[in-house]
Amino acid sequence: MAADKQNDAKLSSLDENKENSPDGGLGLEILQIIKESQQQHGLRHGDYQRYRYLLLVLMEAERAWSYAMQLKQEANTEPRKRFHLLARLRKAAKHSEKLEKLCESPRVDAKTKLEAQAYTAYLTGMVEFELQEWKLAMEAFNKCKTIYEKLASAFTEELAVLYRQRVDEISPNIRYCAYNIGDQNAINDLMQMRLTGGGGGMMAEKLEALITQARTKQAATMSEVEWRGRSVPVKIDKARIFLLGLADNEAAIAQTANEETKEHLYETLLAECRDTIQAVREELKSEAKQRERSSDADSSKVSNLQFLHSYLTYIKLCTLVKRNESMAHTLQAKLKEPEADENKRGPRPQDLIRLYDIILQSLAELATLQGLEDDHTFQKEVSLKTLVYKAYRCFFIAQSYVLVKKWSEALVLYERVLKYAKEVQSKAKSLNNTLKDLPDVQELIAEVNAEKYSLQAAAILGEIPSQQQVKDNTPLCKRLETFRLDPALVGKQPNLVQFPPDFQPIPCKPLFFDLALNHVAFPPLDDKVEQKGKGGLTGYIKGIFGFGS
């Protein structure tokens, strides 16, 4: 009875909260999962052995593997959990071996046997990889890769996609193992995988560590760097490592077409640059204290360490400019595309204005770098770049005014854009190869001229009084002397003329009646009329020929 009451209480609580689950609670659709698993794994045909053994062992292996991956994430801050991580990975590998043995039964088809072997090889490779047994890990991963490649070529495209994804996941692990075994060419493959977004998960941290390790070895041979005609010794290891990898990072960014990957590379480069600047800044503090103790030091001269700090700050600011310019280029392309979803907010000119504000702020900081105040060529280059980005910023400010139909303000801003652009062209003649990395100013001029014509037309239409836009029934032929907005003229039933037209009075052909005849007195004709009874035959003949008249 107590158990029934307890169950009744749980059911009533469930009814009250069936729409709102508790915050932070874990839900599991037990019956649904059971039924789906039973139907998919043998019970539809009464095969209880398949459901009892194979699926159970597979889930045990996955359970141990997922726990190991959770511990790997936590091991970054708690190194002691690494031992537990290895234990769970070994347990997952043992469960996979048990699954492979069960699949050796003649009742199991060939495809399942191969997948079980590949799964075992994958988990075994994971264990050896964590133990840094590179040769054994590489053998296991290669076995897994070979099986999945064969399966991908033998089955449908839907299954082949899954197999190829697994091959792509383990390829960085194989190259990493090859590098640690002694294959120096593998580092190039790993760098290429980094560009394409490969090497995620457990490989990402190891790949970054490997790159840092390779640069550290090369840093021992680097002693100085040359910039703006001045050689500066580099004694800080962190600065050496960063400067050695700078060219590779910039090349990686240039080769990457994916915007998300490019943004990630920019952020990584900026983070490394900030850390390096901080390390140099700490050294500058020590140098400043030494200068205070030494009264002979010339405080007006920029030291090598300060010039190195300016160089690193220059790299950081230039990277910021390039990153924001890349983002602006992407937004400009999206701005020209028609909006697919009206409810979803697309890019606006205001977004681009903010990006160009950041660019101009970075250029302003460039002009104030210590050691470059008297470098007139550098100052001219920064001034020219500032004009270019001012022109683009002004252009998008004008675009924002166009959206709110402030035609006169937008037209003034377009004129200012042309002023900036022409000033850039005139100043660029004295600076060779300065505009090659900047946006095309000539293209901007052409775009502004086109926008100006559209803007002038829109301004004329915008000045039309609102009462003239009121639709009436007057046909177009009767109001040709008056401009009026009438959308119906371009519709299916334009009101051009009145049809049929109204009747109008017109002059007709005159009719003549002889009314004067009744009032005319004719002369007497008695003397012309022949008298009856006179003349006989002779008179008759004379009358015929007119002799008697």
C-alpha cells in the first residue's frame, strides 16, 4: 500500500509538471529508446541474441570512451585526471575487443565484422596515442583508415559519407604520429590540415604544441630583425618564436578561403602578438629602472627594446586593420545580396561604419609609434591609408542616410567621398606600391558616380508634394503637362485614354432645298407655243426643223 501511494504521488507530480521539466534535470525517453533499439537491432525478427550481446557491448565501449573525452577536457585544469582518462580509454578498447570477438560468429555479416575491426583499431590507436606510443598508434590508425576506405567504396553514398568523415578525423593523428616517429615532411601536411579546419578535438592542442615546439627549435638561430632600415637584436625567446611563425601565419591566412577559419587564424595571431608585446613590455620596465639608475643614458634616443616593442605593435595594428577589412569585404558582399528572409536582420551600412572606425583608430595609433615620428615616408603612408579608409567610411555613412531618405545629406557625403578619393590619387603618385594592399579607390569613384545619379532622381521624386501622388481617374492623355506618381501606369490596366470616347458635336454636310421657286414669276410663253390646227403637214415639218420660229 505504501508503494502504491508513493507511485500515485509521483504520477500526480508528473501531471502537474508535464509541461515544465525541472531546471538542470536530465531527461531520458526510456520506453521510446527501448522500442526503437529493439526494432532496429534484431527483435523485429525475434533475434534476441543480437540485441543482447552486440549492442550492449558497443554501448559499454561508447560509455567508457565518452567518459574519457569528458576527463580529457577537465584534465586541462586538473592534470591528475589524466590517469583516470587513460583507464577509461583502456576499458573502452577492451569492450571493443570483446565486440570484435562476438562478431566472429558465423551469424554476423561481413560488413559488421569489418566495422567491428575498424572500431577496435580506432580505440586502440587512441590509447596508444595518449601513451605517446607513436608507432603502435600509427599502425592502429592506418588499419582503421584502410578498413573505412574500403567500406566507403563498397556501399551507398549515404554510408560512404560517414566512413569518409571518420577517415578525415584520424588523418591528422596519423600525420602527427609520423612526425614524432621521424617523418619531417609530415609537419607540412599538419599545417595544411590546420588551414582546412582539420585536426579538431584531441589533435588541436597537440598540433599547436607541435608548431610551437618546431618554432622554438628554430628560434635559437634567430638573433635580430630588420625593420624600417634598422636592425634590432631579439633576445626574448617569446618574441623570437612569434616572429619566426609570423610569415607562416600570414601565409595561412592568405590561403584560407573559409571565413570562419580565417577569423580563427586572425584571432590566434592577435593573441600571440599580444602575449609577445606583454613580454617585451615587462622587459621595458626593467630597462626603465636601469636607466633611472644610470645618469649617463640618453633618454631621448629610442632603445632597441623600445623599437622592437614598436615593431610588434605595428604588426598587431596592421593585423587588426587586415582583419576588419576582411570582415568589411564579407559584409559588403552580403549587403549587395537581396534579403532572403525579411524577418531576419541582414547587414546594414552601420555595421561597416563601425568596422572602418576601428580601422581608422588603429591607423591613428600607428602614426604615434615611438621611433617613427621622424620617418616621413612612414607618416605619409599612414596618412594615405587613412584617407582611403575615410573615403570608404564616408561612403557607407552616405548609404545609411539614403536608407532614411535624407537625399541632400547623402549627396553632400558622396561629394566628400570623391574629394577624399581624388586626394588619394594625387598623393599616391609620390609613393610607389602604396595602394597595392588597399581597396580600389577608382572602383569606389565609379560606384559613387552611379549612386549620385540614382540619388538625384530619388531626390526629385522625394520633392513632389504628397497631394500630387493621390490617385485619380484622370487618364494620362489629359494630364501630360503635370507629373504625378501613378503606379497603375505600369500595371495591367493603365489609365492612358478614355475608351470608348464620349460623343462630341461636329459640323455635318449641308442639305439644300429649292424654296425660292414658289415665289418666282416666269415670263409668258404664249408666243412660243404652237397654235393648234394651223399649218398642216407643212407646218409640222417646219416645226420639226425649226423653220417656223
